[in-house]
Amino acid sequence: MDSYDDSSQMRTPHHLPLGAVLCGKYRIDGVLGEGGFGITYTGWDVALDIRVAVKEYYPTGFVTREAPQRTVTAFTGDKGEFFRKGRERFMREARTLAKFNSLPGIVSARDFFEENGTAYLVMEFIDGQTFKSYLAAMDGKLPPQQVFEMLRPVMLALQQVHSAGVIHRDVSPDNIMITNDGYMKLLDFGAAQEYADGERSRTVMVKQGYAPFEQYHTHGSQGPWTDVYALCATMYRAITGEIPPESTERMYEDTLRAPLAMGIALPADQEQALMRGLALRAEERTQEVGALLEVLKPRIDPVVIDEPEVEKPKEVKPPKPVKEKKPFVWPLPKKLTAIIAGVLVVVLAVGIGMPIAVKNRKPEIVVKILQGETRNLQFGDYLWRVLDLQDGEALLLTEDIVEQRSYNSISTDVTWETCTLRTYLNDEFYRNFSAQEQSMILEIQNVNADNPWYGTSGGNDTKDKVFLLSIEEVVKYFGDSGQLKNRIEYFIDDQYNDARAAEYNGKTAWWWLRSPGDTTDYAAGVIGDGYVYVSGGRVRAGGGVRPALWLNL
């Protein structure tokens, strides 16, 4: 029987003690790793005399355990309820994993049970290293065709998993093992979920750079396309040496670079397939792994990046003789001459004090608002909607995003009072209106509240002629579901999403709010699908601008 060396292991109070035996036959010999939802140990099956891996459900922040105790104690209240539901999901993971024991691309489950107040999953022990470690040893990246060849067993395994109605939700280089025999195996189905369960709320579990946008909120529409994003992100990391920018950051400013633009030799159709798998919007993304398998077949023929064509020297022709141009005089038709004469008469009449009858007409936008119209109202160069009417004054917001700008020109601590976007709106943007239009725009006092969830300072109140809406104003004018006061997740995601969504150049896009984000170098916004992103995006990112103003009627 194999033995363990107690002195060689780091002792952490909340870990199981070395030498502990579970289910009467699995001895704990060491710790392989620990994540937010569990601890994985190296173990020994004393009955079969083989090494195993033992995963313990231990969600950090929801339970506690102090040596020499082995029993896990859940916190009370909502955290305790989270732990109990999570333990049920953990056992479902074990059953899910057991369904796929025959697939070579997935680590096999050997046993699962409940003990010590929590749950355990016993899996085959894999001698090897993670794909993440392998990439690090290979200077960070590999040739694309080698990556496609290596990950093909994982893609085939995921295709089978999806056909059974299950998604993994945590595909990444550190959850893929390369055995000493060179086989690739997908690990850790701890985040796995049956996706045929309608709109049931899901636990938010993300890995930055590998999780698509829909995975950041509990009611996001998740399916095989969710794993497609993570799989393509894993391949992108292996091919380029760079982890893709976080999907929430890409919603604000998409800085993802295509491999060919980075000088990486890759056929155009394979690059397109990879980038389509990384599409931010789920409906624009490749929907099934099978479509990736078809295009991302390893190709033996070497691929080279096309050299730019050298422009041929153009034939130089002698210059044509320049003809002398005569000054051009616009001919004045008789009708136009008569009009000019009439204008001169009016001017002269005014000059000598003759009475002229001029009808005092209200601007067209005022007439329409007083008639009850509230949408697609022309004012200046843009179409506006009415959000509020008070004592002969109207709050207007542009129907859609009018341009894209940074909230602030540099990444630094900033408030609405000090940001460069406020300066632009109240200066250059405001000066685009005519003198008459400017006379109708009111300067108002804006209250700049702190972030309602994170407490980030909103800074001083400001006097503005043109401004952005705040988080509170968006909720007030587009609909209040109660989520602002009763926070559920990172966003306000409710039945008013469609009302808040806006377009830029015909496509839905996100737009800035003047409220601060979760830190002083972030500002809040409304994501393309209409979620109010209370934690916000970096102020230096390029975002949508929907100006607001109060109009004197």
C-alpha cells in the first residue's frame, strides 16, 4: 500500500487532516488545489490500492471548519440556504459526470457520497499537468493547428455533454489536464448545469476572460453557446498567448484583437470561426461545438500570412495645359430678383419705422409637446423623447446614442463634476444648437448621488445645461422593478430592459450614466441589452452618449 508523508504537507485549518479516511476507504494524502466552491485532495483507495482525486464541496465564505474538526458548519440565514442548495448541485454534478465516464475527453467519476455535513466526489487521478501549466512551459503559446489537434478530444466530449442537455460553464486552460500519455481531459464539472430548465435562476460563476457576458447574471440565457465562448477563449489564449479581455469590459470597449492582426498564421475561415465563437452577443455567436469541429480541423499544409501587394509604379503623363478661367457670375432669375427686391423693401421699412405684421410662432417642438407628442421630436440635429413634464418645462433624452466618447480622457479617479464628457456636453455639444435653441435650454442643478450599491462618491452637485441621466433617474423614468433597493446581482436586469436599450448606427450598444461605478475610476452605464450596469466600466473606455436636457416650453 502506498504511504504519505505528513511532514511534507502544508497544514491549513479548514482542510481535512492528512490521513483522514472518508467512506471507510478513501484516505486523504494531500491537497491538489482549492477554488471558490471546493477543495480537491489527493487520496488513496485502500480497497483497490490505487490513487484517486477527492473533491470536497466547501464554498468559501458560506461555511467554516477548524482543526481538528472534520464536520463542515454552514453559516445561518441566506448563506446557509446557499450552501444546502449548492450541496444538492454538487451531488448532481457527480451524477452528471458519471454519465460520461466512457468519454475519453472527460475525467471519470468513481464514487460520490455525503459525509461530514458536506458532499464528496471521487475521481480518477490524472498524472500530468494542466493545459495552463503546459502553455507556460511552452513560452505562452502554441501553433494554431497544434492547438486545434490537442483540444479536439475536449471538443468532441463537450459535443456529447451538450447532446445530453448539460453545459460545463467553466472551460478554461486550468480545467483541462494533459496526461503523461498526451491525452487531454476536461475537469471540474462543479459549475455544470442542465440548460433545458427554462428561465430558472442560476448561480453567477465566472472566470475572467473565459466567461461570456450572459454568465455574469443569474437569468442570462445560457446553453451550448456559453461553453463555445469559453472554449474559443481557451484556444485564443493558447494561440495568441493573451487571455481575452473580460466580456463585461468588451461591452464597454471591445479591444479583442484578431490573431491575424497579431501576426499569427491562421487561415481566414478558421480565424472567422474562432472570432465568431467569441461574439459578445449570444445570438451572434456560434451555437454548437459541432460547427467549430467542422472548421477547426487541424491542417497539415503550412499557412503563411499574405504579403502586402507592392503597388506598381503608375505611368507618369505630361500635365495638361491649364486653361485660363474666367470669373463666374451667377445669373439671377427674374423671380429671385423680385424676392431680393421685396426683402430690401422690408429692411427699408423697418429702418424707417413702418409697422410690419409678424406672427409670433412657437417652435415646432414646443407645439408638438403641448399637443401631447413625446417621441421622435426634432431639436437641433437629433431626435428626442420626453421623459418628464413639469410646470412648462420638459426633460428630453435623445432617442438613441448620438456618438461614442470616453467618460474621461484618462483613467483616473473622477466624478461627473470633473469628467471631460461633462465639459464637452456643456461646451462643444451645446454650441451646436442655434441661438434660439440655446435660449430654450435651461441650466439646472443636478444632484450627483453616491453609487447606491457600492457607496462610491458621486462628488459635488453640478449646474448643467446638457447632462447624462443618473442610475436613479434611469430607474425612475424607464421603470422601477425594485431591484435598485433590493439588489439581486451585479446588474439591474428586469422587465424594463427593452425600454432602456438603445442603438448606435443601427446596432444595440451600451451608454454612459453620470453616476460613479463601484470604484472612482469607473462610471455606471446601461449595457446593450438594457441592463443597468451599476458597477460600471472604466472611464477611459469609449462608450455611448445619450444627452439629456431640460427645455423651457
